[in-house]
Amino acid sequence: MIEQSMSPDENDTQTIANMKSAILLDISDRYSGDCNDMLQECTALDPRFRSLSHLNNEQRESVYARIREKAAGLHLQRNQTSDTDERTTRASASTPGAAAAEQAVVMIETAQGAEQSQEEPVEGERQMQDMTQPPPPKKTALEDLLGSSYTTLETVQSSRGIEMEILSYRNGIPIPLNSSPLEWWKVNAYAYPILAPFAKAYLCIPATSVPSERQETLCVLKDH
């Protein structure tokens, strides 16, 4: 809308024409590259503006293609982290003597008091702490060889899932302008288990403009 308002008009005076040109130039510098991509993705993830009516069809498809890739990647990363935590918990629970060693460590720390517990642990205590740490899971030779190029079933399911979620989301009706996008995602998170965490991560970013405020501060300091 700003770009449309600042378009040249034959009835403009030279001063107005120069001002419009300066505004358009400033906008073009601010909204470009990776910054512009993120802004477009944030706009798409706002259910009030999900249709991206300010873009042409090719631009809209490009925005949602990036969202599809990034949301699927975040989903896989979260699942892998959860699986690793679960394996670590199981390994810790099944390690022989782990429970007894942990209890011994607690007794030692209690006896030494709060101040001594913050100091460097003695050798015997360090050995008992090491006993409670399960060894990291080892990769098989096949995982080392094909791990970076192998497409797992989980990856395929994640890709299909995000495709369906984005299609359903784009076909939805935009919510009113006075509605909260974060509240909408909270209510509808169950319907978009892959897309919702990604949307929340993007929409929680505060919109700020540090450079312009910094320039104003410098101008005030110069005046004084």
C-alpha cells in the first residue's frame, strides 16, 4: 500500500516527487534478501493474511515452499531430539548400578553441605558421576555410509504431513483483523501438529526497527 501511495503522479510538485522517490528507495533497501523472505513467511503464517493477496501466484508458491521445507525440518529435528532423550532415559534406567550410584552421589553432596557441593568434585565422586552417564548410542557402519543420503520413512511421512497441513491451512478462511494470530494457533494447534510449532516460533518475533531509532538518538546527541 505504501508503494502504491508513493507511485509517481503527474500532479505532484517536485518536492513531493522527490519525497516519494526517497521513501520508495528506503523501502527497497529495507525489504530485500533473507529479511524479506522471513517477513513474507511470517505474513503467510498469520491466519489473517494467509492468502498473501499482495503477492502474485509465483511469489506465493515460493513463500509456502520455503515454509514447507523449514517446518518439515523443524519437525524432524524435534522428533530426533525426543528420540535421543528417550533412549538416554532408558539407557540410564537400565544401567547396572546406576540407581545405587546416583543415591550415593546424593548422600555425599548432602554430607558435604551446600558450599562444598559447589566446589570441584573429588576423584571418587567424579567416578560415581561418570557411572550414571550412559554411553552415547553408536552408529552402525551402514548409518555412517548412507546416513546423509538415505530417506527414512519418517522423512516421507513428515513431508506428506506438512503438505496436507499447508493445503488445509491455505484453504481456510482468513480470520478478522482484530483477532490474535497466536491465540488462533493455540486453539488450532491440534489440527496442525507440524505447522503450529513453526508458526509460533516465527510469530513470537517482535517487530522492531533498531537502525532508525539509533539514528534518531545520534541526531539528538549531536544537537546537544
